[in-house]
Amino acid sequence: MGKITLLLIDDHKLIRDSWSIILNADPRFEVIGETNDVDQALSLVKKLNPDIILMDINMVPVNGFDATKIILRDVPEAKVVAISMHALPAYARRMFQMGAKGYVTKNSSKDEFVTAILEVKAGNKFICEEIKNIVAQQELDDDGGHPDMSMLSKREIEVVQLIKEGLSSKEIARSLDISLKTVEVHRYNILRKLKLKNTASLVNFINAQGY
């Protein structure tokens, strides 16, 4: 059986070089291409037909979610394993919705990283233990199901959309013709209902859920 061929997509060259060294040292694998650009990635996928695409989620300007969607739109048979610095189940769910077959975090061990590649190559789906443990803990702690946008009022959803657009509380108040204090109350209630700590986590939640 030939080597499993790999394409690396990450916007940090040091990371790509590190992956290449680790993977090429294993006789089962061969890194046949690498890039930090989604257009070049799509071209390489079509040209090289890699067995597995290792996709970093946290790329700019095109993130891994959108890059995966673009690639699989043109090459639906491609197999993507997502790699993220974020141990967020919502990110994993969204990547699987985009069509990825595997998800590991950058806290995953080398052995788990290798297992993800082998499982996806074999036609299976793979999710790392870190995410599984978080989901299990959430289920133990959760007394009413996973929080989602349906828990918010119409006005709170309007506030969320404006937060996503980058508006400050003062700008939101002007846009919705409400007081600044009312905006702050809405923001507090949104975070409480979604069980989030701050605005940054709210933005991550919104993006991960595809809103």
C-alpha cells in the first residue's frame, strides 16, 4: 500500500514546516503540498488529489470554515481534517457541517493526530478526546439542553446582529433607538442565556453557529 498523501493548509509557515517534519518522518505519510492561500489550496487539491487535507481553522483572511466549504464545493470527495487552537464543540460541529471528516485541536497528541488521519483515510469520522470530554462535561452540567440563539428574544437577536457587525453599545443604542443602559442590560442577558463570559466569546459563538 502506498503512502497516505497530505496537503497542509495553514497561514503560518512555521506550523506547516513543523507538520511536514513530523508527518514525513512517519513512513506511512507523505506531505505533497502546502499553502496559506485558499485559491492555491483549491488548485493543489485538483492537481495533486491528496488523500487528506489538513486544514487550520484560524486562518486569515479566509478562515478554515470558508476554505473547507470552497474546496468541497468543487471537490466534494476531498477529505478534510480540521485543526484548531480552539477546543470549542461548536467549532467542531460547524466544521462537520461544512463537510470535514475529522477535528483535532492543537492540544492533541501526535498519536491522536496520526489516528485522525488514519481514521479519515479509512472512511471514518474522527473527533479528538478533548472535544469529546468537553461535550460530555457540558451534558453533565447542562440542565436544559445546549444554549442556542432560539433562547434569545427578538430584540436580543437584533443586538447580537449589531454586535457581530462590530457596533459599540452606543452605536447599537442609536441604531435601535434605545438607551445605552438598555443595550447593556440586553448584552448581559444575552451572555447569561448563552452561558458565555464576554463579547469575544459571543462573537466566536455567533461565527461558529453560522449566524
